[in-house]
Amino acid sequence: MTKQVNDSPEAADLRRADSLAREIFSDVANKWALLIIEALGERTLRFSELREEVEGISHKMLTQNLRMLERNGLAERTVHPTVPPRVEYTLTQPGRDLRETVDRMCEWTHRHFSHIEDSRQRFDA
Amino acid sequence: MTKQVNDSPEAADLRRADSLAREIFSDVANKWALLIIEALGERTLRFSELREEVEGISHKMLTQNLRMLERNGLAERTVHPTVPPRVEYTLTQPGRDLRETVDRMCEWTHRHFSHIEDSRQRFDA
DNA sequence: CCGGATCCTTGCCGATACTG
DNA sequence: CAGTATCGGCAAGGATCCGG
């Protein structure tokens, strides 16, 4: 029933890769994920420290995004079996690679700060 | 009434800049905006061409994000007063600068493709 | 061909409460 | 301290129509 004509295994692979790429992009290209990655940097931070570091993020969004980053292998989670529990997060190598590009985005923001501010004022008039 | 103690004009400026930076980040760090920027590249595309280029975007999201990019001075909109109307979009220089970093993000995705795929499978088990 | 406006659905996100 | 579960409000996003 769902059989498709003009379809090769290679084409199917390409579609799979495409949809995965899109999925990764959707995961990563969101405000909170990028801010968390930026906050982590080269450091190792606890959950509560991250919560303070990432201005305005809620408990829920933080856990949610941390799970997502862990799932994609961008961040690592280590639980120290003490009481009270101590959970630490750090970027993996791929995560640190991604951080490089996030850094560039931040630089970009600052470099074009006044251009953007001006453009907005003109547009809003 | 709303006067704050321990507040200098400099501190106020910093807070303004911070919130603006965050705002720009929120605008730009979203899936559709980045995909549009990537699709535009060095080219000039019509609305309808963009709609085909950016797989799965709706009419509404496209206009919405194009307005946003225009407002921030990242894209330029030119209307040719023909009938039927012809509207073209192209990246400004700041927009092309940002595109560089988006390109890097795409490269990153492909470079770590298998790592991510593997990590996901392990995590989902 | 483009884009604004409207209606309606979906799912994001915050708040809260409860476990280990 | 860290994480999960649940609920509810509200904004994001899709479908459609109309107007330039």
C-alpha cells in the first residue's frame, strides 16, 4: 500500500539523513539550548549553578534542555551518589565544537548591535 | 515611585544593552529564521521561491520571520511595482555575516552526524 | 503574487506538588 | 538538591479568506 515507485534505497537514506539533520537543527537552534551551551563553556556546573547562570530559565526548561543535550551527546551528566545528591554537567567534545559557533553568534550580535538598533527604530516608524 | 537606589546611568545602560542582546538572540536563534537565512545565502529570492526552498514552512511563518529579519536589518525587501507584484528578498551585509556562522552550524551538524545518531540510540535504550 | 486578518488547534512553558 | 508528573493559560503556528 505505502510502496513508492521511483524509489531507491539510496534515496530513502538521503531522506532519512535529511530529516535527522532537520531534527538536530530543531533541537539545537533554540534560545535556551544555545544559552545553556554558552553558559557551560569549558566549565563543569551543577544544576543549581546553571539555573543561576542562565538568566530567567525555569526549572522545567533547564531539565528538559539538559536531557535533550545529553541525548544528542552534547553534554555529559555525572551523578555523585552523596547526600544531598550532586549532579554536574559538562560539554562533550562535540558540544564544545558547537559552542565555538555559538560564540561566533554572540560576537556577531555585539558587532552589529548599533546597526540592528538603528534598523529597528527606522522600521518601527 | 519607580526610582531605584544604588542605580547609576551606566548600570541602566548595561541593563538596556543586555535585554536588547537577549532580544536579538531570541529573534535570531530560532529554527525558521536560521533556515531562511541559510536558504537565502548569496542569492535574491522571491517570496514564493523561498517558500519552496525552506521545506515545510507555512505562508504565515515565512512572512512573520521575513518581517523580523527586515526589522533587524538582516534582510532587504524590494517590491517591483508590476502586476502581478514581484517581491524579492536578499541578505544585507550583517545578514551575510550571520550566515557565515549558520553555515558553520550546518557543517557541525554533518561532522557529528553519526556521533549524534549513536548517542541517541544509546540514550533511548 | 504577496501579505494582512481571522479563527482555531496545538503544544510550549510556568507553577505547583511530590519522590529519592 | 535534583528530577518527574500534572494541570492550566497563553502564545505559536496552521488553514483560510480577502484585499492590493
